Amino acid sequence: MNRLACQAVIFDLDGVLVDSTVVVEGTWRRWAASHGLDFERIMQVAHGRPARDTVRLVAPHLDAETEAARLAAEEAHQTDGLLRIEGAVQLVDSLPKGRWAVATSGTRAIATTRLAFAGVTIPAVLVTADDVERGKPDPQAYALAAERLGVSPESCIVIEDAPAGIQGARAAGMVVVAVATTYPREALHAADAVVERLADIRASTDGGSITIFVGGDHAAAD
């Protein structure tokens, strides 16, 4: 079992605290069909990125902001197809208030809907696509979360499920634990440790320090 010390924990949302795969893929599938685009190609880059950046990559001839707004409006209040992730509530509740955050590529409306569905308290620091100019894999979202938490990026541990998010967190100078819920383990090699499920991660607090325990039968350090 690996032990990692930090001052704060920053979570990605989709694929980490809530399973939104059905909703996300369904939305992109309908969007791809409406524009005559290849759904499978879209999904190669969509996970972990803001919708506007995905549109720019797969359909540069379209207005990215307009299309992203339409996609976000469709997903904003949709809960049919969402699934709770084992261990999410327990892990978050084991952390001190004000010492954890969520940094997601979705909009605030989407994030609050999904956190409420998952039964996860909306944190004091919630960084969304509405707060940044450059989405993951750019480090801006994670750097902003650390700034709002009042800690240095180097003292943060990020829990991610997507290569784009891992890249962004590492670029911000943070340690990353990856969960192999959305991508296979081999796609998450840039993380500092990889687990199969969120329930393989535990936390404890001693004074001002948080210790993250990365264990379980399928955990591995990279």
C-alpha cells in the first residue's frame, strides 16, 4: 500500500466521483449524428476535456462556443443514466472541510447536478469550465483550485481518470492518482499511482497533514 502526504486533495468529477459515461456518450453520439461526424473519433478526445475544446478538435468548421453551450444545456439537468461510484461519499467525507476541491471540465450547472446525484457535498472550491479560459490538459483548472484552497500546487494530490486531466495536473506540479474507470491502465501511465476503483483510495488526517492510502488488490505505483 502506497502512502502519499499532502495538504489538500483535488478531484476530477466525471469518472471519479460519479459515473456519467452513459450520459456523456449519449450526448456526443446524438451531436455527432446531427453533424455527420464520426462518434468514435470524438470519444477518443472528449473524455476529460471541456466540450468547446473537443468541438475545436473534431469540428473546427463549427462555432465551438455555440456548440458547447448546446451540449451543456442538454446535459445540465440530466440524471437518467448517471451511476454512483462506490467509495465517493466516504472518501470525500473523510477529508477536512476546506481541504478538498473539484476541478471539472464540465460547466457549473452540470457539476452541481452530478454532485447532488452522487450524494457528494458541493465543495467550497468548485472549478469548472466556466472559470477557466484553457481547459485540461492545460494546468489552469488545477492551478486555480490550489490557489482557491490556499495551498501550493506541490502540496496537492489529484485524483483523475483521464489522460488529459493527468497531463494537466502534472503540468501544475501535482501528484496524481489515477482511477482506471474510463481508460485502461496503460493509458494512465503518466500518473504517480493507478488503482482500479475509487474504493481502493483512503484518507486520514493527522494535524495539518492528509495521508492518502493507495491500496487494494489492483493498485500499482508507476
